[in-house]
Amino acid sequence: MKQSEARVRIIQEWDRWIVTQAIEQDGPTGKDSLKFFHELQDAGSALLDFQSRGQDKWRIIHAWLLGADRLFDDWISAAPRIAPTRRMRPERRRSDCKT
């Protein structure tokens, strides 16, 4: 499933799920999105079968819910991508060897 399709379906599922939960007075938070994610995971939900390109699926879902104004905090910020450090290559010199 593509992320664009998964995003719509997960937000729809969130809207159904959240009304069944006891939520703090300030509204749903990142803790609630984590609980939602774990319940989807425990149920083996097909909603989690989207391409994550190596990123944590909970962080993706959390960001979707924040972007859709379904959460009232940013309990955890999006993790920056960790790129491997690059070592400088030693300078190569052309040898003028004649055989």
C-alpha cells in the first residue's frame, strides 16, 4: 500500500478509534497515538503494510496525525535521518609508469 492511501485510511481509523478511548481533558497526545499504533500492530492490521522507506512507522503515523490536527501536542519530534559519515578518499595520483 502506498503512503498516500495508508495516510487516509489510518486517519479514518484513528477517528473511529479515538471515540472509544478515555482521553485526557487536553485532548489526544502522542501517548495516545503510540497506543493506537501498538493496537494496530498487535492486531496485525493491514493498515501498517505501507512503504516506510526505512523510517519508523509509528513516527510516520504520529506525523500524519499531527498534520491532520488530530493530536494536540508534539510529544516526540520527528527523528532526523541518520546518514553514514563519509570518509574523505585519499587523493590519487597518476603514476607515470612505462612498461
